Amino acid sequence: MAFPETIDPAAPADTDSPSLGDDQFRALKQFLVDVLGLPSSPTAVAAAATKMDSTGQWPSHVRLTNKTGVALAAGDVVGLDAANNSAVTLVDVASTQKPLVVVRETIANNAAGLFVNAGVIDIATTGSSTRGNYLVKSVTTKVAADSGIAIGDTISPPAGAFAVALETGTTPVTAFLLSTGGGGGAGGVDPALLWGLR
């Protein structure tokens, strides 16, 4: 579907058919559907594609299926599942190199839901976290841990770093989820390299 070359603000004019204006609106609507990748069928969207929270944060989301065997709550930390299509699983290895995502909403086992893959989000943590420190996956199920390493101009992220704490405190901690989702400087992609900071 191509964008209409002209949209006549006066349509329908004196002798024009009223349907001419309808046709232009339909063409514009179809163009927006095509550009934004919205579903054309079914026309009713059954679930939200993204969510803005009460603080105005709008992190990047993906819709995946919970294959952890348990229900998930907002803020839980899980990893991508290599055994199932478009799914997540529990990852309870300290500083795992697996890509990690954070649960955005309550999601039952075997149900699809929203997971944050980049941006600002409240993350479940164990112990206390210090503002500016990298977060890594804890051995405790579904939570992160403070790595003890702060961000810095000449400091590489530790292995498994997937987020940076934006506040000092205990669970949940508001953090900036790195779009690399794990790995860090010691085994994965250094997030600073992706952002052109080095």
C-alpha cells in the first residue's frame, strides 16, 4: 500500500462524492498500519504491545512466553530460552553470560507476556544496590545482584553485567537495563562499545 500522493483538505468538494474523503482516510490508515507494522488481522489487539509506567518511563519491550515452570512477577529477572521458541527460562547462574530480560507484568507459566529488553525499569535484587554500580544475575532465582563495580570512563563492565543501578537501595531497584542484556566486558559485548563511548 502506497501513501496517497495528495490529500485534499477540501474533499469532498461541491460535486465530489462523500466516499472520496473516506477513501483517503482509509488509505492513510492503511499506510500507518503498514509503516508501524500493526496487525491487519485480527483487527482487535488482544494484548498491549508496550506499557508506559506511572513515572513516564517507556522501556523497550518484547513479547515472549514464560517457560520457567512458575508464575513471574514484575521485576523478575529471567533469561532467553534456547529450548523453546520465543520464550524465557530461569537462569540461576551468578553473572551468567546469557541474554537477560526483566518481567514487566504478572505472567503465568506457559503464557505470553511483556519483558523489558532495554531502558529504565524496577528490577528485583538481592541485598542492597549502589547507584552507578553494574547489576549482574544472582544465584538466587529471578533476582539481580550488585556487582560492586561502578560505571566509569576507564572501567569495563564486569562479566554478565546487564543493568546499571540508578538508585541506592534494596529490592526493587530502579535500573537502566542495557540493551546487550548480559555478557559484559569479559565475555560478551561491552555495552559502552555499542554506544560509541570507547
